[in-house]
Amino acid sequence: QVQVVESGGGLVQAGGSLRLSCTASGLTFDVYTMGWFRQAPGKEREGVSCISWNGGSTYYADSVKGRFTISRDNAKNTLYLQMNSLKPEDTAMYYCAADFMGDYGLGCLVAEYNYWGQGTQVTVSS
């Protein structure tokens, strides 16, 4: 049974930083594409950042480029999202997701992922 668990969310002031972590079990983590997604109240879930199985390819939404950094430690089955210079508009539930996309796969659309965590709340105050 696949389990995806996020941690690290919280309340932070604008300009601050948070690091999200995600562990995945029940799958071969080091061959899976991983991604971070977020959903704000009243809005659709969107791709924030995704990373290929070996970390060689990454994707960032325009809204977070230069502020967020995705990384993974395959030895620890863990995915990270370092979020710096946080803005109130970054406030959302953040979800980790996993799926197998082959050697060259790097999708970052919600529909491309089958395994999801329960989410961790990030709130940025102004």
C-alpha cells in the first residue's frame, strides 16, 4: 500500500521561509517522479514544482521561480520543498504526489499523478 505523508507546514510572516518534507512508502521511490502541488480556498489545485526520478530535471511554476527549490534524497525516500521569500498568496494546502513517468518523465499536472498525501497547510501572514 502506497503512503505519501507531508510535513513542515505552518504559519509564517511574509518574507519568511519554510521547508516542506514528504516521505513515500510502498513504492520504489527512486524511480518515481515527484511533485508539490497546492490548493487555495476556492481555487483549483495547481502544480508548484516537480522533479524527475533522479533529480536531473525540475519544473517550477512561474509564480514560485527563484523563491522555491525542490530536491529529493532517494536514499531517504524523501522529497523537499524549500520555500523562501514567502508571500501571502502562497497561502494554501500543499500536497505531495508521486507517479511513475519513465526515464524522461517530468509532468506537473494534477491529472498525471495517482498517489497523493493528505496535505500540509502553509499560511503566510502579511
